[in-house]
Amino acid sequence: SSIDFLILTHAHLDHSGLIPKLCRLGFQGPIYCNQATSDLCQVLLPDSGYIQESEVERKNRKNLRAGKELIEAIYTVDDAEASLKQFRPLNYDEIIQVADDIEMRLRDAGHILGSSIVELWIEDENGRNIKLVFTGDLGQGNQPIIKNPTVIESADYLFMESTYGNRYHRGVSNRRDELEEIIKDTMRKGGNLIIPAFAVERTQDLLYDLNYLYNHGRLDPSIDIYIDSPLAIAATEIFLKSYEYYDDETRRLLDQGKLNLPNLKFSRSQEDSIQLNQVKGNTIIISASGMCDAGRIKHHLKHNLWRPESTILFVGYQAEGTLGRRILDGQKLVRIRGEQIAVKADIKKIEAYSAHADQGGLLSWLKQFAKLPQTVFLVHGEEDAQRTLAELIKKELNVTVVVPGWLDEFELQAVYKPEVMEFDEEAINKAMVAEEMYLGLRVRLHELFKEASNTGDYDNLISRMRELDKKIAGIL
């Protein structure tokens, strides 16, 4: 209850997943995020609450039989749905006042749909402004569907993620080749290809690459492709309607009608999912959860792990202690739903499916600042990744880098600036003026598109956009 407001950078559950608990414990303030993040949380958080309730119910049945104390869910579906009423979705690039002395702007982080970099301007007791920038999860450049991370001009203090601070993504340019070869090899053996995938972003990236293979005659149209995850289906439907966040290539493909997989099927009901357990070959099944610890993927693993002709393909990070990590590490016998299952299927991994910027991407993004931060705080990374990236930033940019520990506190002071003198218009920072004008134009164009989208009057929109395009061409 002592928290005034919450800023959410994106919808992934390692960032949003405890919001219902926070609200359950008394937080009543607004939750600021991008519109697409709000849309995704509308399906992600209630689903998470359902999983919490289901897992607790299953464990309590065992506890009751064993005479142990019953446990409570971290939060319920009702808690999740109640928390959604506090969401306040915002557009990118608009500066809003969130408190008397605090202004905020969300910028595209290029990580997943709706992911945001947060810019905060805080006025201290002496009337001086301090600018803080939080990267959230920063995206890798040239990802399919979404745009590249926005370049930030300046910050006094930067809070930067460091997930891949000590690594480079390998094989990004040939990941479709790897996917094609794994599909062909599995179909030759007569088995199924099972792909555990996160419902948000990873599933859509896979569909994009499968669509690419299909359009280039490299995917057999007789192969059935199923998305067997209600959450992934809902997330995909949100992606399909979020045209304004697409990069240019995705818009072009969509306009040309080339984002269409005729052999794609959605497995919505529990009965549909159970029927897939009878399928023995010529099928690709994409299901959640991505780390195999919950959801329908466990049933597909139970029915395919023991089959040498099938393949399990991992396309995401598998955390220590998860079922996915045990399989990937080569464990020959795993327990699924209380039953021991032999691991005889081929186990494959494509490492190029990462939505995080790697070491090169993080450093490249930071180097584009016109005015480097006074201090960079590295967060959201393992110790070795943070240490490696810290040394690299110090060496190449000569910037102070801090790797904060748990519960560390820091006093952030306004960066010294010379006393403001009288000056004319010529002395104004032209880069900032240009940026504000550019962003204002983007916002007005967004509102124009949004109005047409709501009314369906696309003829008028196209006419006005053509007129505007001619005027811009005349200026250039």
C-alpha cells in the first residue's frame, strides 16, 4: 500500500508474474505499460493463476493423504483478474506525468511485442532533473516481427539488463536451415517433432520461420503443424491484431498475403489435445510451457520421449532444476506426472532463438548514446555475465559500472550542470528539439491510424497518408 505506482516493461512472467500477489497484498496504484503488454497480460496472468490453483490442488491431495499441512496458492484466477483493472496502457514515445515531480516515457525495447525501455525524469528538492533509464529486457536486433530497440540519446543513470553479457548468439543467420534439417530428419524417421515453446514471442517466431520455409518450398505441406496451448493461441491472436508494432518486413509479408500457413491447426480444447497423443508421425506439435514444467507439453513428452523416431527440439533457455534442463542435460529417465519415462527420442537444441540482446548487441546499443550515463547499474543477469560485461563497458567506454547486490541502496544525485544563462534560440539543443518534433509526429500518425482502425474507414486513411507522403517527398 506504500507504493504509488508500478511500471511494467513487458509481459513475460518473470517480470509480470507476481503483480496479482502485489495487488492481493494491498497495492492499489496504477500499473503503467504499453498497450500490447496490457493485452498480453489479460491472458497471461489469469492463466498463471489457474496454474497456481491447479498445482496447489494437486499437491494438497497428496498432503491430505500424508497428513501434512495444506498450502495456499500464491494467487488465484480471481486475484489475477482483479489486478488487471489497475493496468493503465500507454503508447510508445509519449511523455506523461506519473507524480508531481516525475515524468515518464516508454520506448520500444525490441524484445517482445509491447516490451519497453523506461525513461524517467525526476526533479530533486533543488529543482534539478535526474534522468534514469531502465532497459527492461533489451531485444536482439533484426528479430522477426518486431522492431529493433529504440536508441536512447542520454541518461544520467542507466539500469541495464545483462542476461547475455558474456555470450554471443551463434547461428542466428542459419537457424531456419537447422530447423528445416531437424524437421526433415524427424519425418524421415516417421516420428513427431515436439517443440516446447514459450507462449509469447517464441511460438510466434517459430511460426514465422515455418512460414518462411513453406513460402520457399522447403516445408512439406502434408506435415500437420499444431499449436497446442490455449495461452499460445491467445497470444498469437494478439500478435495478429497488433499490426502497428510490426517491423517493415513483417508488414510487407502480411500485405502480400504471405503470412499464412495452410497446414497450421489450433488445438483449443482438452479433447483436441488428448487426440494428439494418438498421432504417431508426420506432425509438428508446438506446446507450452517452454521449460516443460507445466502445461500440455508434459503430455506430449510422456507420449513421445520414449520413441526413438521422435525428436524433442528446445528453442529456449532451460533453467536449472526444470524438466527441460534435465532432458537437455542428457538424463535417461525422467518422471512425468508420477510415471518414469525413458528418454529415447532425439534431443535437439537451436540456440539462435533468443529475444535478448547478446554481449555485442548490449554494447552496440549503449555506444549509440549521444551522452553516456554517469553510472551504469547492471541487473538481470548471472554473476559471470555481469562481471564480464562490466569490465567490457569500463574498458571501451570509460564509464562507471556498478553490479548491485541484494538490498543494496544507492543515492542518485543530479549530475552537475553549469548555471543556466540567458541564451537565444540558436543555443537550444537542436537534437532534443528535433527528437520531440519527430516523436510528436509519430504520436499524431498513430492516432490517425488508430481512428481508422476503430471506424474501418481505411479508404480515407490511405487518401490522407498519400497526401502526406507527397508533401514529405516535396520537402525532401
